[in-house]
Amino acid sequence: MVSRAESKSGRRPSSWWTALVAICAALTVAAGVAAIVVQRSSTTPIGEGEVFVADAATAEEHISSSEDPDVAVRQARNELGVEAVSLIDLDGVVVASTSDPLVGRPVENPLIADGVVDRRFMALAAAIDEELWLDDVVAWPGGSVLYQVAAPLDRGGSVMIHYDVSQLLGRRSPPGGIAPLALQLLGLAAVFGVFGGAVQVGHARAARRYRKVQLESEILRNTSVELKRANTSLEDARRQAEEALALAEEKIRIRSEFVLMINHELRTPLTSIVTGAELLRSRDLTEPDRAALLDSMIADGSRLQEMIDQILAVARIENRGLSYEMTDVPLSDLYETLTSAHPRAVRDVLVDPDPGVWVRTDASALGLVVASLVDNAFTHGAQIVSVGCATRPQADPQLEVGDKPDGAVFITVADNGPGIDHEFLPRIFEKFEKSSFSSGTGLGLYMARMIVEALDGSLSVKTSPSGTTFQISVPSVPAWERIEASA
């Protein structure tokens, strides 16, 4: 489109000119085509097929509107002026006819008979097998050649019409000269053509005046497009730079927090171990004090080893991924494995302990996740932690990671701790994320998430000041698979 300023510098041809030329051209073509059609229709004999179809439709109207078939066929014959009209049932037997000897007899011609049974339109010129009577007089003896037309009826059956060949040819209009209406249409086409030519000349003159402006506007348009592309590229580059900057800042934040966390978490047990070693070497301690000090050093060493193992495990998982051997395990056996995964966990009830329920998972890997969640709950202030299994969800999640299977079994780890801070809740499954007051590396829930996702399940959490519930969903085995496996 051209702007208004461009139009003022060179008058743009009105679109009505083009529309008017198109209308004139269309009217010229339409009038010419109409003249040809009128002339051809006035000089071309009526086709036999058209006569047959029209007569069959007329006969069907009489048969459909009359309750007496005999009256209907006679009315149709009188209106059409044919030799005979008959009504044929679906078995090919004549049930009513203007020629009485035909009533009750099957159609003899095999082509016509097949067309009646198959409900096809049949028309052929052939010798008739039976005499045709007209007002108790033999009008056509057997062996006479007549046109025989059978047309299927909507209500069922067919109507059959007999034509005299010479009378049928007489119903077709003979060729004539040029029809008056065709001449009128040709004159009208000429008028439209002359008028459209005049309009086209005027349009061409206006177009020449506008051509220069059109060329300049095209240059401006191309320049505008290039500017828009450049602006779009700059905007994309700016957005990508902002995303890269945000990602870099997030990585720097995580790295800084990780360094601070490692500095604190590793320094504390290491300092305790070094201090204990110095005490053992520099002082004479009683046997109970020595044993207590050694127990403290062993606990700090175990804690230090656990943190190092977690860091190495995360690095190994991120580099190599996780792969487990999935097996089908009865829910009752899985329940026993999970409730014994941590010595301090309380066994919750097995909801719906249906012996037919099986789970497809890696029980040992799932046990590690449950043990980690239980240990994490005790670390953060819980006094009671329970583990349970169910065939239906036990909590409405506030946050869920992974893809919940269509058919699932649900493992819950519920505690009575102080709950999770709602501001920290969206980040609990991320790497190195932990609340400011808690100890540890911030990798426990991150590793639990990765293991559960590798087991084709999901991990969700619901928390409140009265406690927290983690819910693991893992795939159950469809009943039909168990039936096939046992067959």
C-alpha cells in the first residue's frame, strides 16, 4: 500500500477503474457465452436421454401421487403420449400396465430385468417379446422394435416406458437458423466490450502518471523493510545478551554459594577431627573420654565423607546420567523394602494392600531415595518420620517435578517437623539450594529428584508448619501385562 503523502505527489489511479474494466470484460464474456449457449440450444436436437429422464420423472409423479397404480400408469401414458407405461416391482414382475397382457408377467428382456433388480436406469431399442395392447387393441405385435426405458423409483420398484422410434425422433426439435435472442446477446457483448475498452484507455493514462511515484514508493518500502529487519536483529541480540547475562549471573551466584557452603560445611567437621587428634596426642585422657572423643571424630569424618560422596555422585550423574534395571515388584514386597530403608523411620499403614498390585521400578534405588528423605527430615528438626505406600495419592502437592505416570503407586515420607519456608519451596529440588539455617550440601533433594525421574516417576512435596510430606509416584504394572506374563 502507498501512503497518502505518496498519493498526493502523483495521483494514484482509482481502483474503481480496474473494477469497472473487469466488470465490463466479465459482462462481455458472459453475454458472448450466453449467445453461444442460446444458439446451440436452439439448433441442437433434444437428446434422447433428456426425453427419457424427463418422462420418467413425470411418470414417477403420477405413480407417487395416486393410490391406484392402474390409474397412475394410464394418466402417465396419456400425458406423455407414449405407447405403454408399466409399473414393475423389485422382483422384475409387472404389477400395473396400460397393456393388460403384461400385468403379472416378469420382464422378458434380460438387460431390462437386470437393470430393474440392480435399480439402474436402462434404455435400449430392442424387439418386444409380448404384444402391446392399447384400449383392448393390439397396437404393437410381438417382435416390434421399440425404445424400452426402465427407471428406478424412490419408493421402490421401477417404471417402464415404451416408445415408438419414429414418434420419439419427432419430439426432438429440428435445427434452425440464428436465434433472435442470440443476436441480442451478441450486440450486448459488443456494447460492453467497447465501453470496457474506453475505460481501459483512461486507466492506462492515469497509470502512466502514477508510475514514477510508484517506483519511488517501492524504494522507500524496501528501505523500511531493511530497517525493520535490522531493528528485529538488534532486539533479538539484546534479548539473547540479557538471557546470557542472567544465566551467567545465576551460575556465578550458585558457584559463590557453593564455595561458601563447602568452605563452611567441610571446615567444621575437619576442624573437629584435627582438634580431636591434637587432644588425643597432647593429653592423658580417661578411657571414657577417649572413646567419646573418638566417636565424635568418627561421626564428623562420616559426615565429611558423606558430603564428599554426594558431590562426587552429582558430578558422576551429570556426566554419565542414570540408568536403572526396571523390574516388576509386588507392592507388598516394595513396602517392606522401603519401610526398612532407614532404622528410625516409622512404618505407616499399607493403603489398599491388594496382592495383585505390582510396581515397575528399581527397589534398591527407590530405597536410597526414601532413606535420603527420612534422614533429611530428621536433620531438619522432625521427631517422627513415617513411610507408607498407597495405590492412590495421599497428598495434594504444592510442587511437583518429573512426569507422573498414568498408572502409579504412591510412596509417602511424612514428618512432623517445622515445615519448609514457602519462599524457599520453589527451589528445594535445585542443586546446592538449601535454607540459610540448615546444614548439608543442598544436594540431597536434587539427587532424589534425578533418581525418581530416571525411574520414570515424579516427586512432589506438601508442607505446612505442622509437617512436610514428600510423595513419590512410580509406574504400576497394568493388570493385563501380569496376566500375559503368568499365562
